[in-house]
Amino acid sequence: MKKTKAAKILAVILAFAMLLACVSPAFAIVIPQDVKNVILLIGDGMGPNSLEWTKAELGVELFMDTLPYQGYSMTDSLDGTTDSAAGATALSCGRRVFNSNLCTLAFKPGSGAIIFSYMNVSEAAKSLGKKAGIVTSDANHGATPAGFSVHTYKRDLSEEITVQQMNSNLDLIWAADGGFSSAEKFESAGWTYSTSMSELEQVEYGKRSFAAINGKIEYETGRKDDAPLSALTALALKKLDNDKGFFLMVEGAHIDKNSHSNNKEGMMKSLIEFDKAVETAVNFAKEDGNTIVIVTADHETGGITYNEEKKEYEYTSGGHTSANVPLRLYGCDELVKDGAAVKNTEVAKLIAKKLGYNGLFPKATFNFGFLFDFIAAVIKTIGEKN
Ligand SMILES: [Zn+2]
């Protein structure tokens, strides 16, 4: 009697499981127990309405919408509405800082007096013997890639950021030519140096690879020297894949850049290319089975709003806003379970945890030179005033 009851319960559970498998054709819901790789894709300036407007205007569907776990992230920095430097720092170090700070908290942003330096998720990955890489449509010293590779108080120190990246232990930094890197210097620091997609294809597996791409990354234009973000992402995944795992950050920077100038066509083209990069990453994760993919933005740009009278979306700003941004995951259902928006700093904490970092994270190092830097900064400010 007891046996039949147990068999009935088992049959019901089995039937339910089969039904579940049938109703989710796009994604068999697989949550890897043993995460090896984490891929984070940041659509710079990508708010929820950047997606809605693109779909409505172009009549397209977005791959991002098919991701199984969806929620929102809050983006404000210690200054209120964030810039991409503080946004990247929150997503990479798990700390809210002042605008312009990169993996640091500076006493007065811009003064140069660093109070704390924070470990970022690329460093966490490297400390575990994993590989770490960055792919962006921006220059290498842009705020988002810098927020995953350097520690400085000010985002526009392009030359210093490039030097710090050269001296970092990252395995791959692929970006648009930012004008501050040279083949000679990077090669003598142990990197291969490439300027095109075809050169990158030739890079031997396992070599540290820096790219200052001459062609267009943000989207395909049909020109021979194009290196679209999705194609770079696919190649980067091949180069980074290894037994111990990796962390890869991919940034679509031109969703933001085009929205600053209210160029909706450029924004939409860049968003669609970013969406292709997301699809590339998820396809890799599906095949690999031990990879999670996180898609989010550092902030919204353009204040894109639906105008009820005109029945269409429109830009209402040329800058950043505090709107919550999409947070979508594959292979991990954390952070979005109850649909409430989470702080952007939670993303960094999740990445560190999933990479297997067991130490304290966020991890802050006090800068003992702070007082000296502070006095120097005050003297400099007084000097500048006179
Ligand atoms: Zn911006």
C-alpha cells in the first residue's frame, strides 16, 4: 500500500518535471553547481527603455529578453547619479564611490588623495589562477574597462590608466585604439599587440593579448577593418577558455555615447551589436555548462521616456539618469528572485562568489600615503588658485 502511494507521488513529480522541460524550449533551466567561468556584459548607458525603444522602432526582438532570470539594478554612486567610472567600480569592486574614482575611494574626487584601494573581480579571478579579460568598443582607457583593470582616483588620466593596464596581470585587453598604447612598450612588457581582427586571430593561444583596434567595434559597417563586438567576444572566449576558468567583461560603450548626443540610430545599432555579444556569450555558456552570464548596465543615458501624447519614445536628457537598469542572468537565479531592484554592488559580490573567491569581498586596502597625498593635493589646489 505504502509502495503504491510512493510510486504515485514519484509519477506526479516525474510528470511535472517533464512538463517543465517541455514548456521551456528556449532554455533548459540549467544552474551549474560548479561555476568555472563568469562573463559580465555591460551595456553602457542601457536603460530598460533603450531596449523598448529599439524593439518598437526597428520591429526586432532582442536575445536579452529570452534570458531566464530578469530583474533590475540600482546605479547611484556617492555623488547621486553615477558616471561610468563609479558605475564600473560598483560592478567590479562591490563598493559605491565618488564619480571618476576607479577601484578607489578618493577623499575629494579629482584631488588625488586615495583613501582606499579596492580589489576588483579581475584581480579576484587572477588570484584564483583563472584568466581575466576585457573587451570593449571604447578605448582601453575608457572608464568602464579601466574600472576592471586599474586603481586611480580620476578617470581621465588616460596615459596612467594605459600604463597600469600594461603592468597589470590581465590576460586580454581588447579595445578601440585609444592613442596612448604602443606596440613597442606593450610587447616589451610581455603582451602581444594587435590592431585588427585578423591580427588577433593569429595570436597564439595562451599569450597575453592587447588590442588597439583601428576599425569599428560598436557595430558592423561593412568595412574590411570592422571588428564587431560580438565577433571580438567570440574570439576572446576562445582565447580565454582554459581548465581553471576565466572572468570576462564585455562592454558595449556606444549605447551611452550615442545617447549623449541623442543619436537614436547609433544607439540602436550599438545596442543590437551588444545583444549579439550577449547571445555569443550565452551560447558559449550553454555549451560549456559551467559558465554563468550576467548582463546589466552601469547607468541609463538619455532619459528615454515614452511620450503618451506622441505615442512614441523620446530622449529627455543628454546625460546620465538614476533610472534602474536591466539585470539579466543565465546559469544563476540569484539577485533577481523577488523582482526587486538590487544595488549594483551586489553584482560584483556575486561574481567574486561565483568565481570561487573565498576571501573577504569587497576587499579594501587602506592607503597609508593618504595623509601625504592629501597634503600634496591641498598644496596643489592652493597653487592652482594663485
Ligand atoms: Zn556616459
